[in-house]
Amino acid sequence: MKIKDIMLRNTTSVLPDCHLEEVIEVMAVQRINGIPVVDDEQRVVGFISHHDIIKSLLPNYLGIINSNSFITEFIQLSKKLKEYANHKVDEFMKRNIITINEEDNEVMAADLLIRHKIHHLPVVRNGYLVGVVTMRDLLKAMIEKEEDQNNEQEETQ
């Protein structure tokens, strides 16, 4: 099964000079936790997620979550978000991200997602963003493929 048959098309992306506040708003409205960052020609130049933003603003947040100071640090995060709202995505995004070609298969995508412990895999055609695939998309496609095979077997019996 090719990635182009599984991926989410019409993917939201942002430019590196987009403000942090705008990116957070887009993620909230679309109920996503990460967005590819592209240049003016739609070539993938990075990726930004909630995790990247929080980690940049509160570098020790994983330790904070399990501590007694979580509420205090949450207030600090709120203040920092207001302070950095007009900063550009370029300051927070991950660079040199892993992508997959739309002609590659689901096994390769699953391997990349698992091995690199990432949740979103931008899909490219000749370096240009054409979609995103997640493990959820792969699992759904596998279940549908299995159901289709079972239906075909029942029809031939």
C-alpha cells in the first residue's frame, strides 16, 4: 500500500515567519498537535508541535509534570506564551525533519515513525509537501485492508 493512498491530503502548513500565537490557534481550531513548516514554494523546512513549543519555553517541563510545582510552572508557561506570542515559528520548529515520499509504502512509514519516535511524517513529492501520515492513519489503513481481504474471501466461498 502506497503512502499516497493513506496520507491526509490538504494538510495545514505554516511559514517560518508565522507567529507562535497564530500556530497555536491553528492547532487548537484544527485539533492537531503539530504542523509542517514550509517555505514559499511548499518545500518542507521544519515541523512544529505543542511539545516543541512547551519544551522551548519550559526546558525542564517533563520533570515539572511529576513534581509538586506543576501549578506554579503552568502559570509560568502561561506567562511565557504571552511573552513569546509574536515570536516566529522559526525560533521553535524542529529542522532537518524526517519525511517520506508519497510512493513509499506503509511499512517504511511505520518504521520511520517508530524508530524516530515521531508522531507525524510529512509526505513529499519531489521535496514538496503533499500530505502528512501518522501511525493512526497507518493503523486505520491496515484494518481496512484486512477487512477488504476478509470480505473478498467470503465472496469467493
